[in-house]
Amino acid sequence: MSQYKLTKKNVEKIKREIFANKCKKYGIKDLAEKYGVSTMQITRIARGECWKHVLPDFKRNKKTINVTPQSTIKKIISALKNKKVIQKDIAKKFNVTESIVSRIKSKFYNS
């Protein structure tokens, strides 16, 4: 007899239910009850902490990092020196987010 409560087939079903957004239909608690395991076990499967070898890794894709060109950073620093211009306008002018301007500003003033 197996020491595991879950089978490979069960884990495949769990992963499909979790990552096909059926968690709205079946919550973590419901899945745990359905398969006779703890909610922590379902959470670990969802995070990819266990049963990694079953199905492709369904980790959520991280956002791609958009690297601001050095020439644009220099122009933003130059624009920041003009105290009359606000970050929102600078971000719009250089087609970057306000948070990027903020990060450049904090690095510029802290260095």
C-alpha cells in the first residue's frame, strides 16, 4: 500500500483545477476535502513546492523587466533638475511609468 494519499493522476487533476481558474468553483478548502488532504498540501502543490514532476510547471509568469535605456535615464535626470516639472509630466514625456521616474529620482538624490 502506498504511503501517499495523493496519486499522480489526482495531482494532475488538482493542478488543472487550480490553474484553469476553477478555484472559483472549487476553493483550496474544497479541493483539500475532495482529495482527503490538508489545505496546506493543496497550497504547496499550487506553489510548485511539491509534486513538481507532475505536469509542466504551472508557476505564474513573472512580468518581463523593461529596462529603461541609459540615454533616457540621463534625460529624465536632467528633467528632474528642473524643479518646476512634476514627475507625472516627466513620465508622460519619456513614455515611462511614474514609479520609474520615482526610482530614478531616489537613486539620483541618494548617490
